[in-house]
Amino acid sequence: FLKVDPNGTMNIRDKAALVQNKENFTNSGIVTIERRTPEMNKYGVNFWGSPLTQNSNFTLGNLIPNVNYRYSFDLRTWGTDGHFVRETAATVMQPAKGYILEVPLTFPAQNSGNRQSYLANFIGTPNNGAINIPLYTTTRPETVADYSELNNLISNPYPSAIDASKIIFDTRNAGKVDGTLYVWANFSGISPDVDSPYYNPDYNQNYSKDDYIVMNIAGSVHPINPNLAQTTYQYISSGQGFFIKSLANNNTIVIDNSMRVKNENDVFYKNENKNSNGLQTEYLKKEIEKDEFKQIWIDLHSNNKPVAQTLIGYHNSATNEYDNGLDSKILGLKASDIYSINQNLKLAIQTRNSFDENEIVPLGVIVDQSGDQTIKLA
């Protein structure tokens, strides 16, 4: 366990990590944990989570004091902002709960040509041990139609990265979650050209659902961005919030120390370049006991510019039907988009059992511009 003397100081710098193996020990003392966001513009948003105990009384105002909007997400509520719940600066951050905050109001304007990062300092006692996370579903028709995959906003509760594959395949969580994680990347910024969300048609500017990274253990599909390489994005960094879909109402999943990793805490909010490397974790080799994944990313280019992406993966633990944790649905159709089709489902990620050069995998393509349209391997 960790014990910091009342007169002592302990700082965990950005990209560093504190990993603890023992579950049944309670930390004590005050630690400062740094997390730096990517460079962003005014009105940009990040999905956050706290690596501190609730008794630390660390608030959203402590996280970022000078913002207009702070939200959480709860399927049990409904209001002007749909299931998004407006929070205040006094809201104490709960372990494993996700929060959405704007960047400080002092950040450069979106069209200024300048961007700025934010250094957050979490000050309190680090979380340790197992944390139970309640999950919910809804039958509200609007949500089912437009936001069916984004239904629980949770977060990494530790001062270290966690392995997303372990959340999905832990036996205590089996059959409880869809197996897809949706991580907000905020590439596009806010725009008047994006339609208002289903729960409020009167917003003048909106964020795009196209800005989510879709990830499962087979790999990930990200918004088209020149700074990102194709990769698995297997890890969730400290302080990171993300959406996950529950398969039943009033589910509870567990995150614990066995899911923590000592490295991979250097890519916050997934807005930086990271090399492609395939899934090669000891966990997958031990628990699934199969060969590593093979991946083919397919891009749609319109007038020589990449506009959309889909992923076909191969792994001998997969069937050629829909598999939780291996296949992921699209969040919604973009104006120009590409996806694969299986069992009448539009998939951002599809994992097949084995590669066969004679196999046909149907693709769906939508384009909204005249001119040259090209489908190519990324």
C-alpha cells in the first residue's frame, strides 16, 4: 500500500504511473497526479475521470475552474440535455465515473490558428483495489434510435493505465457489456454545420459523433486525422473517461488492480500518434490462448482526401457472426462513410475467423461529394 507522510510530498508526473498489485490495502496521504490534455481550442471538451478516492473531495472545480459547462451522463435521468446531467464546480468526482468538461475559457478561439494544452493536477489519495461500477440501459425510443451504443460514461479510476481487453473478458464482467469502448477524441471541434442532438433541436453549434474512437480488442477505428496511425488503442490512460454499453439494466462490472499496467500511460485522450503494433498482450495470450490478431484498415478517400475508415480483423477465437469484444457497430452514418456489413449490421470493426483470399466481405459506402472516390488499404 501507499502511505505518504503528512509532511511529505509525492508527485506522479504526466505520463508516469503508480501500479499496485495488492487489492486489500488502503492508501493514505496526499499525492499530486498530473494529466496533460492534447492541444485544443476554446469550447473543446474532454472526457475525464478521477484517479483519487471519493474521500479526497476532489471537485470538478478543482479539475478545471474556469469553464462554462460540466456534465455527467445518466440513463436514469431525462431533461433539457437528454441524459447528460449538468454538474457544478462543487461536484465531487466519484471513482470510475466519467465527466465531460470544456477546456478553460481562456483557450484560443477555434479559428485562431493556435491551440493550447491543459495540465490538470489531481490532489488527494490515489485509488487502489477493486471498484464496482453500476451500468444501466434505457427503453426511451429516442435514445435507442440515436445513442444506443453510448449508454454508460465511466472512467479509469487509477493513477495508471488499464487494459481494456481485461475489462471486456474478465469472467466477472462476462456477458454484461457489449465489448466496445467509445473514446472521445475531439478532432473536429464545435460547428454550426453539425445537426443538433435528438434531445434538443435548438442548439446553434454542436459536437460531432464522428469524433469518437471506436475500439475493441481487435483494434480501433478513429476519426480521420493526419496525426494518427492505425493502432489497437488497447489501453485506457489515467484520467480518461469513455462510453461502454451495458447489455442489461442494473448491471455491475468490476475494475481492479489486475487490469492495471505499468506502461502505456502516455497517450491521453488518444489525440497523439502511436505506432501500429497488433495486440500482443500477455493477457490475451494466456486467457484466449490464440494467435495474435491480424488487421486490415480500409480508408475511403474523396477527392484525394481521407474521409472515413473501417477495420477488418482476423483471429481464430472469432466466429464469422457478431462477437462481443471483437465486432463493433458504427455510431451513425457520416455524410461520407465506409463500413462492413454482417448479419445486416453496419460495423466499424469486424473480426473474422481466418483470412481467406477468396472470401467476400461486403462493404457499405456513402459519399456526399462528386469527384474521385477511392477505397484503399490504409
